[in-house]
Amino acid sequence: MSIRPLGDKIVIKVIEDTEKTEGGIFIPDSAKEKPQKGEVIAVGPGKTLEDGKREEMEVKTGDIVLFAKYAGTDVKMNDEVLKIMSVKDVLGVLEA
């Protein structure tokens, strides 16, 4: 099963940060920050403008992005946590 986002929505596979500090201390779930980084796995066709044309999406499949802390909706599929969010919630694309 897969998700096909509509409009200006994207699907992100959340990238969890390491659960252990450099000193070897494990961090409990209750003390962790919400992840704010993920890989774009699906992109909608773009927002429909008033003239009927589509607005071009600023991200593409495979991009690693940073997003707002409480952005999107969590969805569990195939034992993975995915986020569906509007492209406007993306703060930036990480580039090498």
C-alpha cells in the first residue's frame, strides 16, 4: 500500500535522531525532541491556481528536508511512521 498526496501535500519518512549521546547515555522517549527532519517519499501535483494552472512544487522525491516542529499529520503504514504535510511547512532542503 502507498500514499498519493493531493494538491500541495507531500509525504515524508521521518528520520529519527540517534537515541544515545556521544558519552554512551541512552535518552528515554519522554526526553527526546520531536524529529524535524525527513526524506520526501511522495509529492503531490501542486496547488491549483486561480487560472487553472498548477504551482510548481519546491521539493522532489528523495530530498532531505527540515520541517516545522508540529507540522503535518502522522500516519502509520507498513510499520513506518510517515508525515503528510503541506509543502509550506517545509523550512528548507538539506544539500550536501
